[in-house]
Amino acid sequence: MNKEKRYLMRRLATLCCAVLLLACPVTAQAKSGSGSGSTRVPADAKSGGVIQSNIYGEVLVTRTENGAYNYTFFDDDLPAVQQLLAALNSGAQIDLDKLLTESATSIQKIKTEDGVSIPNDIVNSGAAASGNRGSYAVGSVYGPDLKADEITQVQTMVSSFMIQNNTASLNDIGKVRMAHDYLMQTCIPASKGNNHHADDAWGALIYHEANAKGYARAMKALCDAMGIGNYLISANSSSSLKDYMWNVVLIDGEWFIVDVFCDDSTGSYITYLLSDSAYMSLGMRWNTGGSVPVCKRSYGG
């Protein structure tokens, strides 16, 4: 895809995001089940089930007598919340059960009104598997040098990505592919340096130009929001590329390497869902062990 087409696509994405930012109420409704086969609203949600969403903040889930569920957003001042509710009010078909629980900061934090933890009531292996989910605060893994308003812009763009692509309806491989291809379609590799936050998710998602770190941090932001377990990995001094970063992602219980910056730079899928050994064959090196997952095979191999 040439640069002119990418420019038009990223301007269109920005316009779509702006259209969705409308004033709207802070409570939404969804019928019981709301299309989710694998995610269940807590059985005792009548007494108040609270979801701590990475994107949408604290959300109270209550069940009405007619079997519908109310979702009350406490952090209604967040642009991402306003965006989501505007989409719902305009008739968008969104599985709120999955959208909110997949972006839960930790399923261990979902509690009933009486404070009893119910971590096993909601299926979300991705959130459970990733112990380093980022937060939208100054100093965040999504952009250590970003200001508060820039962090909020990243959060809002991630929300727009999830809403427009209906990510709650996708399986693990579909989510990873969607995030990977979205970055390839809307971002271009930065020429050099850290101009316009090229090192951060802001550079990739808002300015639409980034280096390897920016792509990797944006990929993490997207995966975190969709409930895909993932880690940022940095090259060490023995690597063929220094000052470089990529992701490992969890798909159906297995870990794989994804290097979106390399794929976008080459216009290929040469570093998409690789094993450790396949990535090392390209000269890449990193500090293994500890909490770094082992990628045993390439996807389909």
C-alpha cells in the first residue's frame, strides 16, 4: 500500500473517531447473554457485579426483573466511555459482556457487592495469562513520556478500534490478526528518532508514524484491551538490531512472536507468529528466562 493511500486511511480513522464522540447517558442496557457464548455476566449481578475495565474504567453490572442487564459507567467523563455509549445509542451491535470483561484489568478484581471475589465466573484466559497489563496513566507502558491528555487519546483510539472492528466477536487469532493488520494499514515506519512520540503507542495510533517501540507498545495496547495475553520484549546488546522492541502474544494457550514494525517495513508477514528459534535465526537476541514466555513453534508449523 502506498503512502498516499495510508494517509487517507488514517485521516478517515480519525474522522470516524471524532464522529463517535457524542454526548450520551451513562447507563446502557444489554439483554441477557447479549450474544456471548463464552462470557457470562455474574449470576448474582442483581447484588452488583463490578468490572474494572482497562479502557472504560469501573462499570457496575446489575440485572433487571425482565432479564436485561444494566451497565452503569462510573468513569463517564472518559472520552472512551462517551464514545462507546454513543455507538450503542446509535444502534451498534456490541457484546458488552465480552467487550468489558476482556478489557478487565484483572479478573481477580471483579467482585460482588458483598466483596466476595468471583474470578471464575467470567472466562478470560487472556487477561489471566498476562501479568503485566498496562494502565492508562502517566508513565504507562504505552508511552513512558506521554502527558495525561496524550494517554487519554491513546485510550480513546483503542476504544474506537474495538468498536469499529467489533473485536468482541473475534477469537484469539482473529484479534491478533486484526490488531496487526490495523497497524500496518494506518501507521507507517518513522524515518528516525523519537519525533512525534515515535517510541510510544501515541506515535503509532494518533500520529500514525512510529518506530519499532511505538508499534510494539501500540500492539500491546490493542491486545490488552481485547484480553489477549501479551508481553513487550526488548532486544539485548547481542541482537542484530539494538534499541528494538516487539511482542509475544498468547493464542489458544500458546505463545508466538509478532514484530509488526518489521512486517510493515517489508510489506510482508515475515515476522508474524514466529517461534523463538525462527526469530533468532534472523539475528535477534533478548534476555530469556524469568517471566518471558517461550514461543515453542511458529503458528501452523
